[in-house]
Amino acid sequence: MVAQVLSDLRSSESGGHRSMMSLLVLGPVRVYRESFAAALDQEDGVGTVSVAASAQEASHCMRAHSTDVVLADASTDAGLRAVCALSRSEPSARVLVITATDDDATVMECARAGISGFVAADGTLSEILDAARVIARGEIACSPAATAVLLRWVVASETTPARRGSMIGLTTRERQILALIDEGMSNKEIAARLYIEVSTVKNHVHNVLEKLGARRRSEAVARARAARIGP
């Protein structure tokens, strides 16, 4: 069932895999991505290992090195934005997301963006490489924690009309701000765009989170996308 959920969210391209995988580590933290890449480079079956700090850099590296799998750190908001941006610009990319096990919003956001699998942030290097090999074959790899999140989403999707109705309470301004949050803007950037005070933006964001029952901005965006809320 989980495989079907991910397949519905992404049109996966199947294909053969080379014996030596070409990997790319995508993450906003330089120490993390370079240390991770250095560790991967010592593993059997791993060929080229590239690093990228942004979706734009990742796209360039993928074309230069014919990357098999992108290993993306989505444990921060910046990392999550990079994952989503890469999936939009490179829809055929096979992306393995490394994320916190208890972050439902991140899992759903990445699934809708079109990633190929999840590994818990506390997973071993061996587990990450095993998942990467699965993805390189054009299949889907999903950690138990992420599987649980997706199964809960399947159940919750049955109540989507009710959830959608509860979200109609968003004002025009709140929908507008939610759309700008979806673009990755900070409160300061939103205030400048709309010519309002930062404190006013914060109040609107608080109201949006409360109305959507979300704890974080990324979770509010994920719920809004599920309900197809527009500005």
C-alpha cells in the first residue's frame, strides 16, 4: 500500500543500475555533506560522490556526473526546501531523503515533492547505502517510521473533504501569506513583499498554524497542498 502511495505521488522511472553507484550528497550544512561524502567514498560499490549545497548546484552536478541517487538532508527547513526545489527542477531524479523519524510533516512534504525513499537520520551508513541501491534500481525504499506516516496519511485522506472544509476559514490575507511561505519566504521577506509589519506577518502565521492544526510552517504548507488551498 505504501509503495502505491508513493507511486501516486511520483511517476517513478524504472531502469537498470550500474555496479558502481554515482551518488550526490545534498545538504545546506557544509561540514555534514562533506563528511558524509568522504565516508561514502570509502564504501564498496560507490563510484563518484559529489556534494551540493542547493538544488541548483545539485542539478549541475547530476548532469556532470550522471548521478544515480541523491542523498538529501531534509532535517532542516533549508534542506527541505532544497529537496522540494530539486524535485521540481529534476523530476526524474532518484532522491533518498534522510530525515527525523518523528517529523510527519517533512515526510509528507517530501513524498508529495516526488522523492524515492526515506531513511531515518539515525540510520547507519550501511542502511543508507542499502536504500540507495534499491532506489538506483528504480524501486522505492521506505523506513518503518516513514511507512507509518504514509499509512496514517492513507487513513486521514478519507476525511479530506472534512479537513478541506475546516480550512475554508482562512482569510484571503492568510491564504496569501501561506502561499508565500510555500515559496520559502521568511516573515521579514513576506512583510517586505506585502508592505506590512513583520509583527503583523507573525500574527497571521500564528493564525494559519492554529486554523490548520499545524505545529510548523512546513506542516501548514503540506496540509494546505493536500487540501489544494490557493491564495
